[in-house]
Amino acid sequence: MTSPLLTRRSALLGLSAAFTLGGTSLAFGAAPTDNRFVVFILRGALDGMSAVQPYGDPHCASLRGALALGQPGTEGGLLDMGGFYGMHPSLVNVHDMYKSGDALVLHAVAGHYRSRSHFDAQDYLESGADRLLSSGWLNRAVAALPAAPGHDMAVSMGLAAPLMLRGPAKVLAWAPPHFGQEPADDFYARLQRLSGDDTLLGPALAEGLKQRDMDAGPPGANGAKPVASVLLAGMAGKFLSSPTGPRVAVIETDGWDTHAAQVARLKINLGRLDDSLQALRVALGDTWRRTVVLAVTEFGRTARINGTGGTDHGTAGVALLLGGAVAGGRVQANWPGLGNGQLFENRDLMPTTDVRAIAKGVLASHMGLSGAGLASAFPDSTDAPPLTGLVRV
């Protein structure tokens, strides 16, 4: 059950801890675990081989073409990860977390489905099952964790809870005033593609979008304009850092469907994601050391660059685990290779790790979810046992 009107729920429940921002009052109840879990849903399919490039694979440069960045140490090149892999230069804060041991990269990751439809793949990613359910795996996990009656353990940062957080457990939702009134950046990108060949509309739209970015306010740490995800991540950190606040949060971002002009678009999008994760870390303060953040997307993208400087819908990609509780500073992957006969359907990075195994590993070792709780959250998933060693002992 989701409660988007927090002022009304706060009054009804009379809970102890309250926050106020922009006239919105928030109240959260205590939860039994002292650990925190945050999920970033990256809608649109992030190209994992651009976020964390396997430059050490001998076939990477030829497949990726103009998408392949220079090796670490070159101008505009990748950020060093100790060899073979390099991180996108827009992920400066994530790279700092990686160097300090607070970020773990899991590569060649995919869901348990094989769909290149955004809608189907996102539904299956969030339901956590081989069939579409009306509830999500994270809500069912929250429902299986012990909690005092009447207390809320999870919050969705946005106007309404995504499928991942829908279900029997009570979930709060928060959004700032006027949130969601501006179209998503992916809308503008699609509009640009449709009007690109129009000699009148194309240049006018490009100039208008350029002016829109210039007028958006002071730049963030990566030179990208401040966006909603940064605000939501910062507020989520404040809520979760309260001793009587929620322990679980979900934040959604979009715009990752990079069929064209991927180099420029990912530079901005990854910078915004980086700013959002940094805002969450700063707002959590000391609570960061008890936090795990999972960033996932519905599927990866094709290994080969396409004719419009982008990539098409694929299969495997990356998942990121961040936080002071993460056993990070490394890349965990059973790398499948990019050579002949190694690609999935001769086009995609071959999946070798199930995203359910990652989520189950975090829920079990970090949040203390029982075996029965894992089975409820991810039904019929014995083929994806929980990964171990993801969090610090």
C-alpha cells in the first residue's frame, strides 16, 4: 500500500520523527534494523560497457568504435580501476568511492528474462518473478522483515511508488512541490531524433534545448545542471539518516535509452547520476557506513556501435553497489569476452550474473532477510542463489 500524501498520513499515524521541506511535512516510524538499503532504478537501459569499459578486452575497441574512450592516463580517458576495466570520467564521485572501497562494480549482469521491450523488462525487473505480479520484490522483502505495527519502513522518492515498492507493506512517497511537471530529458532526446531531418524545426529545437540547459541554474559538480534526482537523493539521505526514519528507499531516473549521440548524452546522464549518489552519501553522513545502494537497469545495450552513434537494446550490463557497508574497491565479474562466438545472439554482452542473486545477497547479508523472506521476494528463483561477499563483515 502506498501513501503519496504524507501530510495526511503523518497526522493520522502521529509518528515521532518529522521533516519539513517546501511546506511538506514528513513523518516516519522506527524500524527494527539499523542498516539502510537504497535502490536506484535507471530506466531506459544504461550501456554498462560505457559506464565501466572493458578496455582490456582485445575486441572492445573495434566493437565500440567512437564509443570507446581512451585508456586511463590519456586526455579525456577512463578513470583507472587497476587494469582491464576503466570507469567513465563523468563518474568522478563514484570513482572516489571505488578507490576508498565503498563501490563494487558487478559486470555482465542481466535479469532472468530475455526481453528487449522496456516495458516488459522493467516490469520483470521490479516484480522479481518469471511472471508479472501486482507487487514488487522490494515491497515483499520489506513485508517479510520484522517491524513494529503501524511503523513504515520504506519510502519512494517521487510522486508514486514504482512497481518494485508496491504490495502489502506500507510505503510512503515524497516529492517536492511542482515535481514532475517538466517532461523528462528522454522526451527531448526523442523529439530531437524525430525532428533532426527537418531543416526548420531541427535547428530551432536544438537552439531551444541549448538555451534551456544554459538557463537551468548553476552547474552541479560534473558541470551538469541540477536535476530532480539530485534533490530526491539528498532528501532520501536526510530521511534515512534519522534514527526513527525509514530504512529503505527507491529513486528512479530515466533518459538512458541512448540509440543516438550516446557519447554526449551519457556524459550528462552519468554526471547527474554521479551527483545524485554523492548527494545521497553526503546527506546520510555517518549513516553511510551502514548503507548499501544498488543501481540497476532493465537490460544492457548492444556491444557494437550503431549507425547513429549510439547503441540498441541489449542484454547484459553493469550493476553498481555503493555504500560504507559494501565490500568494494573491485570489479566482480565472470567476464564472457567480446570475441567471435562469445556474444549473446552475436550482438550483446553475454550475461553471467543474475541481478536477482545480487539483490538477494544484499537482502540476506545486509538487511537480515530470512530464507523464507527471500523466497517470498523472489519466487521460483532457486537458480539464482544469493551472492555472498558483497558487504563488509
